[in-house]
Amino acid sequence: MALTHFDGKGDAHMVDVSDKAVTSRIAVAENYIKMRPETFDIIAEGKSKKGDVLGVARLAGIMAAKRTADLIPLCHPLPITKVSIELTPDPELPGFRIEATVKTTGQTGVEMEALTAASVTALTVYDMAKAVDKAMEIGGLRVVLKDGGKSGRFVAA
């Protein structure tokens, strides 16, 4: 199987999707941000001096999904029809589990948009809480669901 973003000479190029069918597509990505228990409590209880950390992070993730083609050189700009970000408190980490869902009707998938949204959501939590916890850890970034298009459905194990 060949990498699709390289031509026969090995040069990078944007994949031509003009012959692909327009279909409904969805992708879900997940990751987490782990932090000290004290930091978790500050964010979960809404006591950050910077305001609503989770609300700002959610908006940043939504905005990031819409700007993915500006950040990833060979991504197609897509008409995104839905972006949702869920931040679930996990006291066992301690931290937050993030799930980003992106939908479109188009000729290529939205996996990169979902991954970008989850990433920027976690980075925004880090940015807003770094004054109290510079040792936060972001990890586990992956696509957990992709559906639509020629390659069909993918669900992570």
C-alpha cells in the first residue's frame, strides 16, 4: 500500500479527490490531559483565575477543527457541518478525557480535523493551567471512529 500524499516521483502533493463521491463523513478522536490532583480540583470546580477553562478549551477545539487546512499542509479545506468537544473529568488520571467529533458532507474524511480539535482542546487546558502545573501531560491521541467514504467504517479496538 502506497502513501497517498506522494506522487510517483516521491514528491509531496495534495491528493486529488475530485472523482470521489460526496458522502456523509464523521470522525471521532480522543486524548487526555493528566495533571496534579490540585490542578484537577481547580479546573473541575471552576476556580481558575483565568475563568472557565473547559469552556474556553471547548471553543478552541471547535475553532481548531475549522482551521485544520491552515495548519496541516496537505489537508483539504472542508465544509464542516458539526464539531463537538466533550471534556470528561477523570479523577483517576487525574485529569480530563477529551473526545472531538467532526462531521462533513464531502469528498474526503475529517480525521485530521477531529485530531486537531482534540489536540488544541488539550493544549488550551494546558495553557490556561500552566501557571499552577507545568508538569501536565497530554497523551493518547488517536482516531477512535471514522465512517463514510470509499474506505468505509473504522472503529478502534
